[in-house]
Amino acid sequence: MSALPQEQGSLVQALQQPERIERAGRSFYRGQLHGHDVVLALSGIGKVAAATTTTVLAEHFGVTRILFTGVAGGLGDEVRVGDVVVAQSYLQHDMDASPIFERWLVPGYASITMDCNIALTQQLALATGLCVEQDGHAIDWPALGLEAGHRPRMHQGLIVSGDRFVSTQRESQALRSALTTAGHDVLAVEMEGASVAQVCADYGIAFTAVRTISDRADDSAHLDFGLFVEKVASRYADHIAHAFLKALPTAAGG
Ligand code: ADE
């Protein structure tokens, strides 16, 4: 599953025996990649759109594993533009049914954070580490407004999602300090992953996700978002998805 069309483009081209299927006003592409039966999908923007896409993947396609790629705003101190975050868990930062329920808890679920699948996430971190290292040397960082010697890093931990593009220092600080005070060490913010994690929990689908940091979720718009997606995020997403699938055991093989 891709958050952005630019990330999906080259995967659709690489698909063997591709078939396009329309469901819920969305296009899904079914075929084979690196020996796996796969379905490529765009999540749509925001939690509900992503939840609908995930539900179609579960109900219509019967998927058992989901890899999600996209971009996110960096919240952790060390999480810089051009870095990537492999999610270990997710939380919906705009869910608040307090004081009836604990803040951020989706009523009916056991805990505030939803965990990603451990085995898939280990596999994803291996693929991501290699791709970021290789791509980091090849990307023209100054063309994107970053220093020439920029070396992207991979982080692993909590990503939070909500139906809001966080674009002020005030909001990102408020978000971060509320979470940190409650013991949640947040790395990044985006708009879909936690809802996909929730639907995956409902259906027993193994879920893993990686996000490229496109901004610091603050007022500084020193980067051209479209150019960044084209030159960095879509490149990472493509390379990571291929490396992940190549190394992944087929469903029949365990
Ligand atoms: N995706 C990328 N950057 C983001 C931000 N700052 N807030 C929410 N989603 C994002």
C-alpha cells in the first residue's frame, strides 16, 4: 500500500501478469512480484480513506500481510528530513474519548498503541537500512536544499496518525510534549498508518510500515514537497518494496 501515487508508479510497471480491479472507487493492481502474489493499492489521504482501502484488501482480496510506504513529518529530535522511520507501533493522536476512556485509546481496543508485526518489521528494517545507505550516496541533496554531505538515517519506533497536516512549530511541540509526558516517545506524524494498523488488527493481518521524513511538521517550508517526493520518497519506497519482497519468504514457505 502506498500513500502517494508517485510511490506506486514503478511498482505497477514491475508487476507480472498485472490485472486492474476497481473497488470502492479505487484502483487495485493484482499480479506477481518477486514470486509473491501481491495487490498494489493507494491508501487515499486520511484515516477513513486508508481504512476503507485496507478493508477492501482484507475482504475482497484476502490479503494476509500489508507493507505500507509514505511520507511523514519528523517529531523526534534526531529525525531529520531525508531520514526514514520504520514503525514499531502506531497511535491515533486525534482520538480523545477522555474522560470516559483513556486519552488516545480507541474504545474497544486493548491498548493505546497498536503494534506492527515483529517478524515483518525486522525484515523491513533490514531492507530499509540497506536502501537508505545506498540511495543516500546517490541522491543530489543540495538540489533539495540540504547539505551536500547529508547522510540519511533509519529510525525505529512510534509513529502517530491523525486527520491533520501538522505544519506549525506550536502544534508539533504540543503534540510531542503531550505524548512524551504520557511516556510515548514519538518519532513521526502522518495521516493514515494508525487506521491501517487498526483494521489490520481487526482482520488479523500482519502489518508493517515505513515512512520517509519529508518535513519537520513545523513552519519551515524550505523544501519543495513535490520534488522531494519524486527524488527521495518515491525512490526509497520503490527500492525498499523490492528489497523487502525479494527477501520475504513466500506465504506457503512460512
Ligand atoms: N505527512 C508528511 N508530513 C506530514 C505532516 N507534517 N503532518 C501530517 N502528515 C504528514
